[in-house]
Amino acid sequence: MFSKSKINEPGPKTSESSPSAGTDLSAPKPASSPDYKPTPPKAKPPASVLSTDLHITGNLKTTGDIQVEGTIEGDIRAHLLTIGEGATIRGEVTADDVVINGRIIGRVRGLKVRLTSTARVEGDIIHKTIAIESGAHFEGSVQRQDDPLTGGKTAPKKLAPPTPDAPTEG
């Protein structure tokens, strides 16, 4: 029933199913395709950790994840931002997910914002969803927006509607 030769099958199955005596098993080489280069699936890189002894003056921007344990004076933009208990940030924070364990002095923008019991936030929070644990300190306003990451400058439209037919003074 399974009499077909395994030599004609592609991929690393040939070296797995029938290792020969003189073959180095630490580096399997498929016999059927010389240009075959196995690549591992691209794993998500680990978060960049800014340690407690690090003090940064300037803005940070990444599409990845950041864990802040030190002090930053500037704006931060990231995918996932975790603020450690001993961390202090003076500036605007923008991320898809924001977890605050430490102190932020400035505006927070995020799709999901979470203030843990050790969080201290002095500034406005613009979010899609928010969670504030008991014990968190927060001074500022909270505003829900469907897309808080874009800046959400919809207020001027409400304050100054266009009036093209208004008479002009002369």
C-alpha cells in the first residue's frame, strides 16, 4: 500500500523518515530541492525594556512593544506600552494598549488603557476602552473615542460650523 519511494517527496520528510549511516543529523538537508531554505516563522520580538537607571530626554516611536522602568521626558508612541511601578513619564503617551503601573504627567491616548492600583496619572485620558483599578490616582478628564490614536480633532467642527452664506461687513 505504501510502496512509493520517498525520494521524490519534497521537504525535510526524507531526512526524518530514513536517516542514513553517514548523515549529519544536526543539519538536515532536503534532497529534492537544492534552493529550499527552511525559515522559522517570524516570532514577535520581545518588548524593549528601558531600565530603572535610564533617563531619556526626547521622543520614542516604535511599532513594537516598550516596557518603561526609568524616566522619560518626551512623547512615546508604541504598540503595547507598559509603565513600570517606578517609572515616570512627562509627555504624551500613544499606544494601542497602555498598562500604567507608574506615573504619567501628560495625555494618554490608547485603544485599551488600564490603570493598575499603583498608577498615578496627571492628565487627560482618551481611550476606546478603559479599566481603572481601585487605588489608582487619576487627575484629569476621561474621553471615549472610537479612534483615539489619530488625535480626534472633531471638536473644531462642532465649534465653528461653516457659514458660506453669512453676510460680510463692508
